[in-house]
Amino acid sequence: MSVKQYLYFFFSFFLSCPVTAQIVNIEDKRSQFTDSIQWVEQLELGANFTKNKVEIFSITGKAQIEFVYYDKSLISLTSFNFVKAGEQSFINEGFQHLRYNAKLKDWLTYELFGQVQYNERANIAIRALAGTGFRYRLFKKGKDKAYFGTSYMYEFEEESEVETKHYNHRMNTYFAVAWQPQSNIKIASTSYYQPLFTNVKDYRLSSQTAVIFSFSKRLEFKTTFSIIYDSRAAVGAPKTSYRFLNSLRYRF
């Protein structure tokens, strides 16, 4: 693929396609309800095909189903993303995430979760995990809030480049903060830390920060920076990966 073709591919597809991180950030998917009983259902599907000097095909999909019943909630997240240019696959990834929450106190929530994912770029044929733990509210004042979560997580991973399987017991911790310094500016950041219980030198770090500028009640501009570090990445995969994403959103 020539440089010109690569740039065309990059600006046409990569900036517009969601990227599935190795650590799924659940914080920006949580809905804020005012009713005691509520359903949320969201579905996005997209496909694109371009034929120039090279054929470029992409397909993406996202689904979110969430049910809240007083102090309990169940959320299901599904995402897949595939982009191919010519004979080369640039992106092939997806995940399914399930999470159950039960509020025990105003500041304390019990969490139970499970997840299955694959990521061709990270050389992960399959990663399946399940965990349980607690989420603590550290601070809440108006729209400013902070949370800390900690849990036990069992993980199975099979690499795609080599015939290697991993069976791990990890600690899963996260810190999430949302801040609104002005009425038209929102800042949200979430960081994850996932070390092995038996070897703290084997760990993953993930951080995502988003800044949202509201121009009106309907029009918003969002810029997001995400970075992931895996101290023991799969064979052939980089230890560090990051991305910027800028987007405009109009609410009808």
C-alpha cells in the first residue's frame, strides 16, 4: 500500500472507527437514571466499502442494554470492529461485557462481571474473564464525583501468534473522576491497574481521559486520549498503545 493510499485509509476510517481497548472502560457507559425502574437500549451498526486503487471495507457495531431496578442494575455491552484494506486486515476486534451492580449503601456498591474479547492487533485470540468486588464512592458534589473500585478477577487468555495459554488470578482496581469546571466543559477520566496476585511485575495499566465542550444543548465536541500498557504483552504485540479521538455529537 502506497503512502497516499495509507493516508486515505487513515483519515477515512481510523478516525471514525471505535477501538476496543484490552481493558474495557465501563465508566463512560454507565447511565444516570432519575427513575427507580428504567431500561436503556442502544444499537449502532455501520458498514463502508470503498474501491479506489485498493478495496477498503469496514464494519462496526455496538449495542448497550441496561436495566435498573431500584438499587440493582444489569448492563450488557457488545462491540465489534473490522477494517480491511486490500488483503491486509488493519483492525479485527470485539468484546462482550456483562455486569451486575447492587447498591449496599449510599457509598458502597457490589459488582459482579464477566467478559469475552478478541483483538487481532494485540495478538489475543481470546480472553475470557470473570470477577467480583466492590465500588466505593469517594466524593460527590453536584456533577463532580469520584469513585474507586477493587475486585478479584480470574482470566483465561490464548495468544494468536504462538500456542500459549494463560490462566491468571488478577486484582482489578480502578479510579474514576468526573469534573465540570464550567457549565459548558466536562472532564472525565478513568484509570485501571490489573496486577497478578502472584507476580506484581506482571500488570496492565489503562487510562482514558475525555474533555467535552458543549456549544449548545444539542451540539458537543469531544476529545479523548487513551493509553494502555501491558508489562507482559502477547508475543509480537507492543507493550504500549495509545490514541486520540476527536468527535462532534448533535442531539436531535
